[in-house]
Amino acid sequence: MADSGLNATAAALLGLLHEGPMTGGQLMSAAERKLGPFWTMTRSQVYRELPALADAGYVRLGKPGPRASQPYSISASGKRAFARWLSEPVTRDQMRNPVTLRVAFGKLHGRDQLAELYGAAEKQHSEALAEARDAAKDAAADGDTYGAAALNFAVQYHKAALSWLKSAPRA
């Protein structure tokens, strides 16, 4: 099958637009709710991709609303491009974790500095774990089995990170 030409952000936006027309702000909210625990998108990425998707004919612009908000809806060619993207091979996962990067240089840290790093990371992962659990529970209650499964990845990720933090060397 032909390459979709979509980057992950563009594909995520098209996927979200399958739910119905949304403004950029609504897309950001939907992305945070449905994807945020395991995939991040910035506002600038969203607002950069939407005009490119419109230029490619993958989304249609609706009538401007209050405060010049512009709703977008997915077009038939956008649905085809998204379907092509879904069928493309997945690229290798690139893990980039700022805490583990710092731990890699742990011998250059002071004891207090490492303790502070670990404490902050444990707090962040504990909070993210609670949020991911709630989001997964909400998705399951809404009957979104696949969304719940993706959110459960975030649950397992944060559990693994917390487990690793407990075993990390303490200087």
C-alpha cells in the first residue's frame, strides 16, 4: 500500500476527527483526554498541522464560530490517508526519558541531588499513574475498548517507572 505521507501528529488529528468536527482547541482537549497519558502534542504542532491537512484536502473547514474558532472535519481523502497510515509498518519506538538520562550520569550527582531527582520523578509518575487509571476507567465505561487498552499502556508504563525508581542506585 502507498505511503500515507502523514506524520504522527497529523495522523492523530485525523483519527480524532473521526469523532466529528472540532476546532483546534477542541482537538487539543480531545488529544489530552484520549492520548495525553501516552502521546503528547503541543498546541503549536496542532495549529501547524491543521492548515497543512486542509491544503492536502484531508480536512474541510467549517463556518467560523465565536472568537474566530474554525471547526475542521475529516474529508473522504483524509479518511483514506488515515487508513493508509494505519496499515503502514510501525517505526521503532524511540525512548527518551529525561530522568534516566540524568541517572546515566549519576556518579556525577551529589547524594541530595539524586534524592531530589528521584523524589520528583516518583511524584510525577504517581500523579500520571492516577490520571492514566482514571482515563482508562472512563474509556472502558464509555465502551471504548481500544482507547482503554491504549490508556492501560500508560498505566503499565508508570507502574514500571515507579518500580525502576525504587531499585535505582542511591549514590
